[in-house]
Amino acid sequence: MTLPSSSVYPRERTSQPGRDVDVSHQAALRQGDAFILSTIFIFLIFEVLQGPLRYYLSMMGGVVLAYAPKGLMALAFFFLLIRTLWTFRLDKTVMGTLAGFAVFAAVGVYFTHGIGQPVMGLFALIPVLFGVIAEPAFSRLGERCLPYALVLWLCVAVGVGINFFHSMPWTGFTYQLGDAEVEVSRDWSYFGVERIAGFARASFEAAMQLLFLGLVCSILVRSKVIAFIVWISTGILIAVTTTKTTLGLYFFLAILLPLMAPRAAPSIFKRVIGPMVPWTMALIGVLLPASTLVSKVGAGFANQDSGTLLVSFGMRLAQMWPDTFTLIFKHGSALLGRGLGGIGSAQKIFEPDLYSPADNLYLYLYAVFGVFALVVIWVFTRAVSRLKFTGDRMSTLFWFLGVSILMEGWTVSCIEGGTTALATGLTVAFCIRLGKSRFVRRSMGTSRHKLVGAPQA
């Protein structure tokens, strides 16, 4: 008996008179899938090798090529969007999303006093948006994505391993791009301990790449021995990067992984834990920055001389998050935020004096969408909480990815990164699509399809 080899997806409804047309339509989808999946893999290869690629490209005077995969992704996204608009295959959710982005692009233009910053803000979100559109192709690929995920995970693992014993030449290296000075890979330490980034641009990026790719490999691989080796190695390598939030998330997931396996715990346990964990992660994520509006508790352990492991978290509580709220209230709107480009990487270019990375997914969303961020958070969390553990590996994988995003978002914006941003887009689309539509999945051990309803809360 085997688990399904791919995610559930809509039943192809065919009628005999239109059979030839339907077959050609499916062939076109396969060709389109190859382009989308190739774009994803190229983008991820560049992401996990950002350090050496930017370093050597800058030495050869071609550093602009480091941005080519994201440009390719942007072109693919807009091509797919135009094709969708041309064929009028839009539902209310898509139309509402497009209208929402149009509104907050206008809000961004109003508060940043120009169109360049909102456009750059939209460009920064391309991996998330592309992940949403690319999800059906990724789901059709299903468990066949495992070899690619293993290759990517090995790239990150080798980079961190080498960097642990040897310094990388690109660490601390910078290059000039226009008027901006860009750091190839961050050179920093924590209480005298070097923060290991490997081939990535920063230690926390390497840690998140290890975690997300490690989840894909551990959940989709058939061999329990390989899954165990990959997962244990992932934890050790994350510890090497000294990224505390990701390491804490790793230990939390290490407890959940065996418990959420198909036969490891009673079904009543999964029915309780499945919805409870995502909602708990989201609630904590919202309350952490919100608490700084009424309390200064972070100031007590934000002192770098204290020697505690919570210094960086204390600095967020004492300075980063309060300053971000001040930015929103003073240079934006408590109701509408600052719109697209009002925070993050676009702001670093256009408003360096006001720059804030937010360092919290929920606060980042509030800065961009105002109070409507609560709707975005509610929709996503609800969709993740409704995924079922019925032996389908892809559903299990996306539940764990959803929980990881919600918890990692406590101290990282997530949706402006590379690997995490793409994973967020794929997870959003998978969870929402599974929750609003009817899907087919292969019965275990047979090729016969059966129709299943949308999961219930």
C-alpha cells in the first residue's frame, strides 16, 4: 500500500464530443507546467547559492545577472496573469485579491509620494505572488519534487558545513549597484561566535532554507532512515548557524512530525492539534508586536552586555517593533498602513532614513495593508488549520510549511525572502484552494479516483 504520489487537484471533467479538445488542453498544461517548474528550480538554485554567485559575478562585472531569476519569475508571473485575464478564468477570490493590491498600491503612492517605491514593493513580493500562481503546477508535480529538494538541501548543507571550518571569501564583501552599496553575505557574530551563512547571504536565510527544504525531504522521502538522517542533520546545521528562532521552531516541529504521521497517534489527536497549532502560532505572532504598544517589557533583556540568548528578541520588543509602529502612525495611517513599498526592501532604497525591516510577518502585513492585514492572517490561518491528515503527504507537507511560516513570522517578515517567500505563496494557494473547492485524490493502492469534499473545520 502506498501513499498518493501527488497532491489532490480538481477532477478533469470531459465529455465524449469534446474529448480531443480536452486532451490537447491537458498537453498545453503539461508544457506550461514545465516552464513554471523550471522557473521555480532556477530561482531556488540562485537563492541557495546567492553568496558565491553574487561574489564571482561582481568580480566579472556581471552582478546584474544575479537578479535574472527574479526577473524571469516576474515575467512568468505577469504572463500567467495576462493569460488568466485574457481567458476570463477569474473567480471572486482572484478579483478581490487584484482589487486589494490596486487599492494598496494607491495607498503606497499617496504615502511615499511617488510610484517608484510601490512598484519596487510589488517587485519584492513577486516570489510570493508567483508561488500562488505556480501552486497548481507544483501540486501536479507532487512527490516528484523530492530529488530537486534533496539537491537544494545538500547545497545549503554543504555550504554551512564548509563555512563552519573555513571562512568564505564573500563574507562581508560588498559591491556597488547604482547608488546603493549591497552586501553579498553578512559578516556578523553573536557574543564572539561567527554566524555561519554558508552559500547564503545571511545565517538566518541559510537556517530557513535548511528547515523548509528539510521538511520537504523528510516528509516526502519514502525511506524512514533517510528521513531521520536528513532531519537530524538539519537540526545540527541550523544550530551551527546560531539562528535561535529557527532552531526553536525545529525542536517544536521535531515533536509534531512523528505525532502527525498517519498511524502514530489517534485521529482525535490530529483533529485537535491540526486546527489548534496554526491558530496559536498566529495569535502569538499578532500579540508579540502589539504588546509593545502597552508595555516596555523587552527593555529588560535588550542589553547586549547581559549575555542572554534573548538579546535580539529583546531588541525587537524594545526598539524595532515600537519604531515600526511609530513609522506607520506618523508616516502612514493606523487604518490603511503605508501601502505597497511602505516598508522593507523598497523603503531601504527610497526612504533609507525611515527604513524598517519590521522583523515580524504580522507587523509587516499591517504596515502594508493596515487593519486589513487581520483579514489576510485570518484567511491563511483558517486555511492551514483545515488541512486534513489522511495519508496524503502533500497535505501533510503544506500543513507543516504553514505552521512554520506562522511561527517563523514571529521574528522574520518571511514574504520578502527568497525560499520562504516562495514557500509562503505555494502554501497560501494550496491551503485556500483545498479549502474552497472539491478535489479528487487517488485511492490508496488503486488507480480509481474518488471525489472528496472540502475539509471541514
